[in-house]
Amino acid sequence: MDKVHFAIEHLLDAPDGWRPLVREMVGRWPEARATELIYVLVSAATEIESMFAEGSPARDGAARGWRLAALLGVDFYAMEAVGLPHAKAADMAGYWKIDPYFRDL
């Protein structure tokens, strides 16, 4: 399963399948570039929006994808700002010691 389909599946999973998505992506693809994870979430959200009509409850998955992409982007920026490694998905583990939002789901 490719990364985007993996994300779509989790974003559409009810009720809380989306919550640990970032942690699971980091675990599956630790060598992925940080920006790739953001791209995957944005791509998944875009695909969900294109698959389901406006007003469909499934569109909530797209909103969750956009939110996770934004949060992850902010985390990578914060990692850069405090001097932590931030090039790869695996680098999130160091940041999760400071901000456990994705770690503790």
C-alpha cells in the first residue's frame, strides 16, 4: 500500500483511526523526508475531497488530513527553530520528548 492510500484509509477510519496516523507513518517510513509526510497528508486530504461530495460525512477525513498536515508542518518548523534534526520522519522521536502530541495518541 502506498503512503497516500495508507493515509486515506486512516483518515476515513471512524471514529479515531486518524488520531495515531502521524505516529504510524513515522514508524512505517522512518527514512522518509519530513516534507514527504506533509505532502502525503495533503495529497490524501485532496483525494478525499475529490472522491466525496460536499456535505458528505466522509469529507471530515479531508479536514482531519489538512489539520494533521498543518500540525506536522509546524512541528518540523519548531524542530528547526530549536536546533533539532528535522530532515527525516524518524527525527520526530526527538521532538516528541518536548511535545508528545503525536506520540501519546
